[in-house]
Amino acid sequence: CRGRSAGFAHVDCLTEMAKRNEWMTISGRRGRYSRWTYCATCLQIFSGSLEVELNRRRWRHHRDMARSEDKFQAVQDLASTLLRLEEFDVAERLYEEAAKAVQDMDDEDPVHLRAVLSCDIERAGNYNVMGRWREALEILSRIRARVEGCGYEEIRFIYSRNTSLALAEVGRMEEALRHAADAVELARNFYGQQSHQAISATCIQAQIIGRVGRVEEAKAMVGDALAASTRILGPDHRYTHAVQHTHRLVTAWTG
């Protein structure tokens, strides 16, 4: 922990803290944040084996509970974590569980639409990682009107991000650039200019810009993103590692 009482916290203690009071707010930021994901003391984002273990415990905690919103969030976050570890089949089964949790929710609940859209968008993201871009685009095209009409900026951000990735891979670069720019703007407005979401969206935009020949512009963008991620999250965080990978890729394009 990097807080005032800097030191080490046992995973069992973090688990019990999250079970007692899962959600918290963070000064200066919009939305609410889960103690399964963020340290309540220093606000760092859990990563590595700790992130995986806490997400597994979160799903076990919520799996048999009646509150479907929390069940949905728990299973979807675990699926996203396993997706990054390339456990695609397990992630796909968990997305199916997430869809069931959504079905159990009350249609009149104001968070129902957000959950339905989030489930579809994350499943499309799974298809992106698996290289099934046309299937991803089928899902994203089906829900486009509902996303554009919803009032959830975080949903519109994830939609634009995943859509830009899929469009770029099928060669629809002008559309990909437009969605990538939308994702950056939405991330900056909702999460903040220096958030890891904004930094990640900038890297995606830079890769697409580089692929259409604007390599020097892409290199400058990723250089700024890497400096920000290193300063904010530290050089060893998984999000910084992802930016480092993008930086190496873009730098290689310039020779």
C-alpha cells in the first residue's frame, strides 16, 4: 500500500473489507469504485495475481446472492480479467453467466439498460481479442442506437473503444479513426485527462493513426501517454506495460 500507513495488506483482509462495504467514492472523480478493484487507502488499482484472486473471490461472494447488479459486475470483471490472461473459453462462459444475471434484473431498474449494454460490449471485446472481429461488429452494430441514446458516458466510451478496434482490423479505417477519437474524448471527460482509461484510449487512437501513415503523430501521442502512465501508475503497473508495448510498436514503424 502506498498510503499513509504504507505496508502490506493480506488478501483475506482486503476481501473482508470489500465484503463489508464494496463501493466507495473517490474525491474529484465521478462514479463509484469497488474495493475489490481499488485500494481504499492509496487508491492504486490492484494488478497481477492479486487482481485475479480478488476477482475470483468477488464472484464466489456474489454468485448465489439475489442482488443481480452486483452479481453481474462481479462475473463481468472476472471475465475481463481472464480475457487478458487469454483464458478465452472460460471468459466466454463467464460472459454467458453475466447475460443470465442481466436477465434476472428488473426491466424497470434504471441500471438494467447499462448492464445489458455493458454485457454485449464486453462480449464484443472478447471477440476482438480472439480475432473474431466481424462477430464483434455484429454485436456492436446491433446495439448502436441504444448506446448512442443512453446517458452513460462510460458505456459510450467502452463501445467506441471496442468498435474502433474491430473496424481497424477489418480495414474500415476512417470509421475506426472517428470512433477512436470519440473514445479518447469520452474517457477524458468522464474519467479524467490523466486516467488510465484516457491513456489506453490514446494508445489505441495512436495505433490507428500510425496504420494510416501518420507515424510521427502516433509516436508523439504514445510518448506522451507513456510518460503520463509511468508518472501516475508507476513503471511496473500492467497498464504502463501495455503502453510500453504500444510505444515499442510505434517506434519500430519509424525505423
